[in-house]
Amino acid sequence: MVKFSMAQKGSKKTKSVTPQVDVHYTRYKKRKSLNNQPDMISDLPKDVLYRIIERLPLRDAARMSILSHKWQKIWASTPHLAFDTHFFTRVLKKKVPEAHEFLEIASKILFQHDGPIPKLSLWVPELKSCPDVTHWIAFLSRTGLREFDLCNKYRTPLKLSPHLFSCKDLEKLMLYRCIFSLPLNFKGFPKLTSLKLYGINIVYNTLKHLIGSCPLLQNLVLKDFSGMENKHIIVDAPNLRNLVIDGVFGSLDVKVPEDLVSASFVLQKLTINRREEESSYDLINALANSSRLEWLCLGGHICKVLFESCSLPNTCQKLKNLELQSLHLDDLNDFSSAVSCLQSFPNIETLNISVNTSKSLDEHVLVYNPDCTLHHLRCAKIGICSGSSTELKLIEFLLDCSPVLEKLYISLTMPLKQSRHSRMTSQLNRFRRASRKVEVVCPERKVYPKVPVSVSFPSSSSAQHITIDSSSSDDTYYL
């Protein structure tokens, strides 16, 4: 609305028309024009809107439902629900919540969902009592579940409903700290390609039956099992491409498939007798002769067996990434075996080594063959624990025998004193480098602040006050 005002009568000045704008009317027109503009995001295809919802935290995704009727339908039928740690931390807002609060919140969202739920992630927080999620699993078994992740942070294993094993469309399954047994009518997971089990309480026959009932299994992870200390574990899955086994077992027998691309064996303990020793040797030789293996991780007992063999054939042509965990370099044989092991994989491009224990040995006995070259090694990481002469000699070997090395990362698994750290840095600068462009990344020495600690006893009639000055201690540690 525009108002016009005329100049006063009799005025010598020329008449003029001065427009005066109604501010409220202008704001109204702008608001109306914005409301009439099309909602470009809401007009996107439904599958794109689902992807937007999936990338939001669950609480924020639920709030999107108030935008419009269309967004309410999108939220109520989203195919992926993630009850993760971020969600429950923001919603419960308690360190140790009650179980009924946890169940009430998740049930309200789950049972009001409209449509199939092909993917669900469930994180069970630390609660005051054990929750019962059997009714959830029974509900999910009727919704076309294809991917299911269950991470239980409660102090005891979570008992699973047998309804889970009736989900014939399952493709990916991850369980953390659970207990279950297979129902008598279990016929397997015909579509399962990924199975990850962490901290599971299960009998061996059930595990064997479960693995054998997944004909398309490609990814298998078995970690931190209980009750398998005296069991002979057999893993036979012909279509495996990725395999991770980490735990304490009586013995291990793995049928290495032809298409295996990555494998990790970190075994803290095995029963030592002739049969188990032979099966470990056979496993290592099978891995070394694998034609498609690209990534290999060995740790614990399996490394000891590897070092004792010292006769691996150099036939693992495609192996590019090697990890050796929890090494013990306490004598000359350990050092020589570690060097021989590295020389058995001449085509590796990345190397990761972690040392658990080591002793300083005389440098004149720590020798290696400089002619055995790692021609393709470009990046190496080594975690040392004490900066001993044995550990430093291993670093010298990597620098001296790797002509294309670009990065060598050194990490400290334990704090070092200032004198030892300075001596280690000095020796690193003197090592010969076969590669002109190699960069050695070593952690700087960081001094922890020396803060006095005060201890008071207010309950006594004559209160005492004791100050402990840490600056007087000789055991100052550095990183």
C-alpha cells in the first residue's frame, strides 16, 4: 500500500508526489512469496530423503517429522534406525539409567515405525539392571531385517531371542557380548555375507554349525571368545575374503580359501603339543602360498610359530600390507627371526610392528644381511616399549634395507626417561638411510607438569596437612 501526499496550496515549489511505503504490508508480501516458493528438498525422490535421514543423528531425524506431513511419513518409514551411543547419551542424560527408561524410549520409536526395517543398529548402554530385548528381536524378525548390529555394554552377556535366527534375509550380523544357542529348526542364513562376533558366550558346536550354515559368508570376525580355551577350532568357509581371529583357543585349523584377501590371526595362547604345532605351521605356509592375499596380520603365539619356522617361501606375491603384533625381542634368536620373517615378504608396501618386551643386547651380535632388500616398502610404523638396542637395531635394518621408504613412524608404548629418549634420538640420526627421501617421525619428548599433591585429614581433631612435592622425585618420566 502506497500513500501519496501533495504539496501545500499556494506554494511556489513544483508539486511533487512522495511515495510512503507501508513496512508491514511489504513484509507480508515477502512472507507470502516465500510460502509460495516450492520446497526443493521435500520434492526430492523418496530414496534421497531416506539417505538424508540416515545421515542425521536419530534424535535430529525424529525432529524432522514436525516440518511437514511428508517428512512425518519419511521419518515413520525410514529403513535405517540407529540407537547408538550418541542417541542414548543425549536422551537419557544419566550416567547409569534405569532399564525401563531405556526400553520405553526405544520401544516407542520402534513399534510406531511404519514399514520394513532392513537395517538396525542397537547399542545397549550401562544400565542398573539387565534389559530384555527379546520382544524387539521378535518384532524385527517380521520386518525384513537384512543388517543387524547389537553392541551390549551391560556388565553381563545379553541373552538373544531365537527369533533372530529365523531372519532368512540377513546379510550382515554383528554381535558384541551376547549369549545364544541355535534353535533346533535352524536352517542357516542363506544370504549372510558378513558375520562379526565379539565377546560371545557360545559352545563350539553351535559356532561350528553357525559358520557352516552360511554358504555365502565372505567376512568373518571372531574375537574375545570365552569357553574356547581347550577347543580345537576349525574354520571352513570356502567363499571367505576377509578373516579375523583373535582370542584364546586350544588349537586352530583354518582352511585357507582361494579368494582370501585379508587375514588376521592374533592368538594369545594355544595348547602346545605336536598336533597343534603342525597345524600352525600348515596355516602359515598356506597363507604364504596364497595367491590373492594382500593384507596379513599376525600376533601372539602365531608369531612365535612363524619365527621358529624361518623358512617361508617367497611366493606371496600380492601381499602388500603386513602387521606383526605383540613381538617379544628378548634374545638374539627373536631378533634374527623377526628380520628373517620380514625378508620372507619382499613385496610388502606397508609394515606395522608393535613390540611388547625387549632387552638390550650387545650390538656386535645384532647383525643382519644388508643385501636382502625390501624393494617396495614405502611406509613403516613401529611401536617400541623401552628404546633398547634390539629395538633400535630393528629400526636400523628397516632404514638400511628399504630404498624407496618414504615414512617411518616411531611410537612409544611406554614413557621413557629423558636420558634414554635423548640417547635414542641421537642414534636414530646416525643410522644409514637407503632412501634419500625417507622421513623419520619420532615423538617429541614431553615433560609432564610437576604438580604438588595435597593430602588432608579433616576428620582428626588435630587436622594434618601434608604436601608431596613431585619435583623431588628422580623417577620423572617423559614421552
